[in-house]
Amino acid sequence: MPTEQRIIASKPTIGASGKTSAGLGSSAAAEEPPAKKGRKKLVVVLLVVVLALGGGAAWYLLMGPGAAPADAAAEPVEPEPEPGEVLTVEAVSINLAGGHYLRLGIALQLTKDVHEEVSSAHALDLAIALFSGRTVEEVSSAEGRDALKAELRHQLEEAYHGEVMDVYLTDYVTQ
């Protein structure tokens, strides 16, 4: 009977890869550490380049020629308009959905800068267009009334080009 021959290798040392090729022996293991050192150097060089580019970009945008002028950062804030006189608009009856109606009276809070007479016809037209056809539930609830008033205020500010700063509901009766 043939005898079986076994070769028992010693345990690999700490840090050795454990992979040895039969033809190369220990020369392959001696070449691995310089390859790892080369990769580490490449990573360090790339990291330094990225940090340098990031620092240069930050300097350019924050303090260099690409930075915004100091006076642009502190944009002038428009002061709130000061209230002037209050223009009362005569109450009107507006048709609601389901045969109901709303008696609506409004007053316009003008700004102090208004020195000419302001016509209330456009404000009345906007109010009628906004409230007409709504249900009684929409105009009766506090949330619905506040939402409609806010929408009317927004429309009046745009229509009167900043001459009207608020609107007050002086008469508000539903039936």
C-alpha cells in the first residue's frame, strides 16, 4: 500500500495574508506592503487636494471677489405703513346660495400716505364677488368669516396698490 505524505505548514504570522502562491514563495509577501503604502499616500494626497479646493472655494464665496457686498447683506427693510383715515363703505345685501343673503358693511383702513380721495366702488365690487354664492355655513362660521376677510384684505391691498392696509367688517348679518 502506498503511504500518504502530508505537509503541515506552520501558522501564519500576524499581518500575513495567508495566501501564498507556490511559484512565488516569500517574494510576493514582501511586495504587498509597498503597494498598500502607495495607496495610502494617494488617498492622503487626494484628501489634501479636496480640502484645498474646498477651502479656496469657501474663501472666494465668503471673503473674496465672489462675496456679496456688505451693504447687500443688510437689505433695507420696508417700514410698516402707518394707519391713516378709515373710509366707511355703505352696507350692501349680497345673495348667498340657497336663497339666503348677507348684509355686509366694510370699512377700509387707508395708509397715512394717501392724500387723495379714494373710491370705494372697487372695494365694494371685490367684496360682492368674493362673498356672492357662498353657503350660509361658509359665511356664518368664525373660521369661514376670518378666511374670507383675509382674502378680501389681500385683494384690496393688491387692487389699491398699498393704499389700503386693512379692512374692517362693520355690518355682517346673514339670513
